[in-house]
Amino acid sequence: MTAPATKPSTDNRSEHQLLPDFCSPPVIFALLIVAALTVTVMWLAPNNGHGWRGYSVGMLFANWLAMVIGVALCKLRPLLQRLPSLTPYAGVWLVMVLIVAAGSALVHWMDAAMQMELLSDSASAFVRNNTLIAALLGGALLRYFFVLTQWQVRLAAVTRAQVAALQARIRPHFLFNSMNTVAALVRVDPAAAERTVEDLSELFRAALGEHSTQDGTLGEELTLVDRYLAIEQLRLGDRLQVRRELDELPQAFPLPRLLLQPLVENAVRHGVQPLRAGGEVVLRGWRERDGIIIEIDNPRGGDPAPGGHGHGLDNVRQRVAYRYGPRAHVLAGPMGDRFVVRLQLPQD
């Protein structure tokens, strides 16, 4: 892939990280599982003459090798990562094969030196067989890691594209309404018109991508939401009431940019605006032991507008799932005469 000319080292960094994180528990666990399954399958073979003692020794030997391989690849990953193209995987495969060969030779020598007689094969046959098994299984395992890593890279690229699309999107009706509000205020209340222009500039700065697509903070996002609501309150007047119950939230909590503003915009557009008498948007949030909860509560304005609470919610769900993982949840639905969106975000 070709990186954008403006930030090649940042935006494309993840695409060059072809190797999995061998220091992570899932990868170590996968190595241990493959080692255990290999020993079990060999022990269950019809011509196998080893009993439970052989199975236990084989399981201990295989898992020891898996741990050594995991630690070695964890330490060598920064060096292997520097290799060009797909050669990092060839380097990983070679390291695995060499460790198994050296480990097999060492174990056979120790068995003979200590006269334990646990191994019946000759040294050359024992090392050869284990090395061939490691070469075949290592190739298959690395193929799995390669496919998984490529899928993760593509998922990250899709997510970045969705974030960029969200940042580049300003609803035309909101722009026109805001500019009309400014035009109406210029002669009546120049100070309010100036504040509205400043709020608009901050919204456009965020939406048109001056900031990076990396995390901001909850405090920054709430400030952006306040600017948006200030503009809408000038336009809707007393029809839009806002209640904030956010005192318990940590302002420094990491939050993807433009995560809350589209939800608040949906609440105003589909909840308050269709009602002749208007309504109240409630923003509430509180801490939990392992994270925070944020709720956006708005009235239900009869039949929902086409597309209301649909695409925006799907976008938020995908971004939350990508950023926070399976522990995060985005729940949305009617509660009586209100529509509530709840975000449960875990602390990193």
C-alpha cells in the first residue's frame, strides 16, 4: 500500500507490522496448544509403542520447546521485523526449526549422559524427526499467523477509512442552518454571532480532519459537543433543553475523536427537532470500577425520520469495538417515550 504523502511514517506503520506479537498471551497459548496437540496425535497413532510415561515426557518436552520458541521470537521480533517484504516470516520459521533441532540434540545428550533411557531413537533420528515435524507445523502455524495479521491490517484500514469519512462529513442542512443563524444574529446580537462562528470553526476543524484520527480525551469531546449544542440552541431556542449529569466522568479518559458528537446530533435531529414543543436532551455519565458509562437520552418524536439512529449508531459500534474490544458495548433503543444510547467503555 502507498502511504499518504503527508504522514507516511504514522498512517502506514501498522501495515508494515506483518509479524504477530509473539510476546502476547494468545500467541504463546497457540504455540502451547499446537505442541500439545502434536504430541497427543503422535501418541494416539496405531503404531505408537509409548505408554503414559512416554506421553508425559513428550508433552513436557514439546511444551518446553514451545516456551523457548515463544521467548526467543518475542526477543527477536524487532530484529526480524526489519527484514524486507515477507522474509520476516522466513526468519521466524528458521528460528523455530533451529531451536527445535538444538533442543532435540540437547535433550538426547542429557538423556544419554544421565542414563535415563527415556529416548529409544538414535540422536540423528531423534533430531531429524523432530526438525521435520517442526518445519511442517511451523510453516502451517506461520501461515495462520500471516492470514490473521493481514485480516487485522485490513480491518484497521477499514476502520481508519470510516473515521476519515466521518471526519470529512458535515451534514449540509447543519451547515446551512448554522450559517443562517449567524446571518440573523449579525445585526441583532453581534457577540452571539461571533461566538457561533467560533463554535462552527471548532466543529469544522474536528470534522474536516485537522486533528489526527488517534484518540482524544473525553474532555475534548464534551467541549466539542457543547459547541455543537450551543449552535443548535441558538437555532431552536427554547425548544431545545439540555441537561448535563457528567460531573463524575474523568476528563482525561481516552476517547476516539467525534464519537459522541454524531450521537448528540442524532438526538437533536431525530428527537427534539420534529417535536413542535421541542424537548430535553440528557447527557449523563458515571464511573464504573473498570471503565465509564455514558448515556445520551432524547425524546421520541413520533415516527423516526428515515435513517434515524441507524447509520450513525453502526459507525459508533464499529469504532468502539475496534478501539476497546469485546468488553465495550453500545446499547440503543426506546425506553418509554425516550430513546437512550448507552456506551459502556472499559479502562485500558
